[in-house]
Amino acid sequence: MKVQYTLLHKDQHTNARYGSLKTNHGTYETPMFMPVGTLANVKTLVPEELKAMHSAIILSNTYHLWLRPGEDVVQKAGGLHAFMHYDGPILTDSGGFQVFSLAKNKKKDITEEGVHFKSHLDGRNLLLTPEKSMEIQNKLDSDIAMSFDECIPYPADYEYTKKSTERTIRWAKRGKDAFHNEKQSLFGIVQGGAYQDLRHYSAKETVKIGFDGYAIGGTSVGEGKDVMYQMIDDAILYLPEEKPRYLMGVGDPVDILEGVERGVDLFDCVLPTRIARHGNAFTKNGKINIKNAKYKEDFTPLEDGCDCYTCQNYTKAYVRHLITANESLGGRLLSIHNIRFLIRLVEEIRIAIQEDRFTEYKKEFIDRYTKKEGD
Amino acid sequence: MKVQYTLLHKDQHTNARYGSLKTNHGTYETPMFMPVGTLANVKTLVPEELKAMHSAIILSNTYHLWLRPGEDVVQKAGGLHAFMHYDGPILTDSGGFQVFSLAKNKKKDITEEGVHFKSHLDGRNLLLTPEKSMEIQNKLDSDIAMSFDECIPYPADYEYTKKSTERTIRWAKRGKDAFHNEKQSLFGIVQGGAYQDLRHYSAKETVKIGFDGYAIGGTSVGEGKDVMYQMIDDAILYLPEEKPRYLMGVGDPVDILEGVERGVDLFDCVLPTRIARHGNAFTKNGKINIKNAKYKEDFTPLEDGCDCYTCQNYTKAYVRHLITANESLGGRLLSIHNIRFLIRLVEEIRIAIQEDRFTEYKKEFIDRYTKKEGD
């Protein structure tokens, strides 16, 4: 079954929308934050913990699973859900972003066929094409697969961006033709760099091909916040209302709010688990770093009022002790809190949209979050 | 309340004994395996997971907690149970073993007063004495504290061993005098190296001082297995039947069986979590290393018939993938299996003792375990 998006309520004052997404593994409300499980696990966590945080879709990386353990192993295991013991929905990316960001020595050769590059693990020569990406994702058997695209760096000149954007559209067509998994959905990706006309062009052409959902790619690559928000606006203008919209790689709380305001439904980011390993915790008063000496004898939870497992059972002093002593349980407890923080954020956003007070909610949240009383 | 040991059944053919230990945090059956939570956490795991494995006492390290986060922080948190969110019983060691094994450059100066050494973290000069060890443990507020002793290396000459053993007895007396926590129990430790007369002497003198339980120290320091088993025999001969007996630092399945046969009730070891991080799993057919290529497409559990969370939900292929990709969840899943393996071992041992078939059980287990069909 292909995913089905239902628009349930549009905010009266912005483009924010509340909806539901039906998948082969349950129906979930949007806007939604999707935790990232790069290597078929959300680092340090088990599925039961993700479900206790009310996770819905989680994301896993085609590039990483292609290299380790290999898509054939996952297929023989019965697909990614069985392999990693997660019975909620899973989205796989196309591998494109990792090819561009992780390739050994960043050396890569982009041709019409695909991308030639060297493995970041052992340097061996690899070729990823739209067809290969679809083949791998079909075998991984995720609920949602992504088109193979080039994530254009920022800044990039107009000529290159145009050439790349047109090629990505050709790749999207080839990928759709090569896609063979009836149970799986396929999302297209809007590129076009920071050029408004190319974003419009990319969105219109991608929609013409026809996908089960649309992603906005190419953001969070070094452009400023204002440029990023404009890129979202430019992409979303031509996306159909009846399909889900996914802003790739975005997980900063303020950016999630800005994305929702512009009509985005899905977000993913490694941020909550990555900052956890460095001792950072999201709070409504801004990020805090638990290594700070002032938490040494702070026997309160990471965040007052948080319902996560960590905040219900542990103190800042204990988490600080684990992180400063390099105990991986510290990263695990912070990951639980940070993921739950972003899931709570979208839960609150969904209620605010339904009550037509998204603008107030956003302002209050950002005012408090950016004041950084925490640190 | 001091711990209370009740001898419930003695094996008809060996010195193996089945009993119960009443603590401030519940009553539990013995023989018992105690997982090690060095820095106020059993590496990668939370207390709920330990309880799901039927853990009882867990061990934490006085030396490590003294250095980080400091015993005063733990005391202000309400003691170790509150700090780490474990409501089962906790045993703290004296710090002696770590002082001898971890001191910076192994440089230490043992005087009658105590041990002068350098922190393994920052090299600063520290002094641990029997009084200081008791003060720290009293503040940590564990259920069971251990006497401060010298763990004699192997081999050691008779004169040195005698001198050290006598000093450990004086330290034990001083520790008992300095001990001020009515809720906490204090165990003595039998030393004496590998010399039978010194083991006898140490046991008798330690019992004369009078403790709530007795540990057998100084094993697993490089002596052979036969020497170790003799050391246990020599120590246990003079220990009172009505008190619990604890063989420190022993967690190899075969050694647990040999210890039980000689009348030991309590065991602890970092082995199950340490080998987990290197990809090793206990099975009844011997240890296996999950990195072995033959497990790449092995979609069976780590061990057939195991009731642990890992074996109930994951395959060898998945755990192998996590370990080879350096994902810490791999160590977590293996730790769960390995700890549960040792807890299942003592569960089976307890039943075998009650049914007077410990000797058969031991033989069958060792035959199968040492055949190593696994790898």
C-alpha cells in the first residue's frame, strides 16, 4: 500500500497544516519528527524506547546499509523492519546525500549514469545510480523510499545548479521506472539550489513525474536561515496539497516551526542523538550542556515537566556524571530526552494548528527557546 | 538492617549450598551472580533492564565513585540507590583493588596508614585508608560495604604475603571501628595469597573481628585455576556457615561452578559486559564471537532457548551488524544476553542444589561449555 495523506485542518493564519499519514505500519499524525537510525538502529536505543516516546516513522540510510551489512542480508532477514525489530514505519533515503558528503576524500565523479565515488570505509570504487538506489531500497523494504538526487552544495553558480537540477529530474524519472515494490511508496525530491526559478522548475517537473510524496532537498548545507526559509517557500508553492511534504535533514526546533509554518509535514534529523553524545539537551529555555559545572549537584530532571523516561527517573547530576565519565548510558539517556523533546514539540504544534493558534505558539516557543535562560 | 543469610539446603555430595539473603532492598536466593556497575551504571544498561534479567545485588566501585562524581555528590543525591535509580541491593567494594590495579604508572606506596598513589585520571596524589574507604562507602550508602584490603599480586613471596595479610587484618579492624552506617552491612575479606597457612590464618582472624559476611579476595590475579580453587578451599574452611560468602571478581561460568561446589554464595565480574563490547556472547556451547563471518546471514538468536530480551527479539546477523559497524547498541544487546546468561546459570545451579544433583549439573554444563561447538 502506498502512503495516504489526509489533510485534517489548515491553520487560519499560516500555511501550517495538521493531517494524518496512513502507512503499512500504522496511521500517524503530522507534522511529525522522524528520528534517524543510520545503521538500522537509532544510536544506543531499542524500538521499544522509540515507541515509548511516541515515535512514528524512523529514517534509515540506504548508503550505510548498502555498505554494511548489505541490502541482501537485510532482504534475507525479511526486510528492514524484521532485521531491526521495528514495527512502525521506516523511511529510507536514497544514499545520494551520503555519497556527496561522505565519499572518501570527497572525490566523486558525477555523470549522467550516476555517481562514481570511493567508499568512506575502505576506499573501494563504487557507483550509485538511480536504478541501484531503487534496487537497494526495494530490498530494504522500507515503507517510504526516496528518489536519487544530487544535493547541491551552497553556494553553487546558476549554470551548475541548473544542470544538476535538470539531471536530478531525469534521475527521478529513471528511479521511478526502475522502482519495483508495490508495498513501498516513493517520494520525489525538489532541488534547484537557492535559485527561485530553478526551485519552481524542479518542483513542477518533479510533480509532473508523480510521486507518493515530495521532499524539499538541498537545505541545511551552509546557506543562511533566511535563504533556507525562502528555499522552502519556493519549493512548496508547486507541491500538491493532497501529498505529504518532507523537509529533509532539518531538526532544529526553530527550523521545524518555520517549516511547519510554510506547510511542511515531515522532518528528520540526527541532531537529537548527535548532540546527546556531546552532552547537550534540548529544553524549552534553549539547549543546555550537561557538562557545565553548575549541574554537578543539580538533582532536578533535565527539564521540568518533561514526560520522558530520563526526566522521570534521573537527575541532571547523574546524567552529567555519566557524560563526564564517558559512560555511553549518558548518551542514551540524553538521546531519549532529546528525541522526546522534538516529538513533544510536534505534538504541541499539532494541537496549536487544530486550535488555529499556531502563530502564537510559534512566537512563544521561539521567544523562550532563544532567550537561553538555560546556559 | 544488616544482611541476613539463611541456609536453606546443602547439597548432599558437595559443599554447594542454596540459601537466601535478606537485604534492605529485598530478599534474594543464593548462589547469586552480581553484575558490575563500576561508575554507578552497569555499562549501557538501565535498572529496568537489569531487573528484567532478574538481577539482585549489583556492584559499584568505591574508587571510581570517589573520583567521579565524588561521594558527597552521591550522598546529597540521597545515596547510590537514588542517584542511579536502582531499588535493588547494591554492594560497594573498598577501592583497594582499583588502587592497586589502576594507580597511575602502578606507582603506589603502601604504609601502615594506607596506600598513597596517583589518580589514574589526572595523576594527582591520593591516600586511601581503611577509615577513608569506610567514610566513602558510608556516604554512598550501599547495602553492603567491603573491608579495605591489599589484593596481593601473584606470585608473591611468603614474607611479603605474611606481612601484607597481617596488615590487611589490622586494616579490617580499623575499618570496622570507623564504620558508621547502621543500615549498611560490612563484609571482611580473606587474603593470604596462595599460602595455605596464611589463608587459614587470615580467615580465622577476619572471622574473629566479626563481619556480616566474608569475601575471598586475591584470586584471579594470574594464578592458575588449580591454585585458585585451592585458595578458595583454604579460605572457606574457617568461614561460618551462617554468613554469606563472596568470591570477588569471578564470573567465568566454569569458575562460578567450581566456587559454588566449594560453598560460595556470591560472585561478581565485569566479564559479561566487557566481552560484550568486543562482540563475545556466552552460550552453553561455549563463548562465540559474533564478528565471525559465519554469522553474517545467521537469522537465529544468539542462543536457542534463551529468554533474554536480545534473544527474544534479535538475530545473530543483526547483532553482528551492530558490532562490526561499531554501534554501541550492539554492546548493549550482548551485555543483556551475557548478564542474563550468568543469572540463568545461577538459577539452574540453585535448582540443581535443591535437588541434590549439583555434581551432575556441573559436569554436564562444563562438558558442553568446554567442547566449544560454537566457534
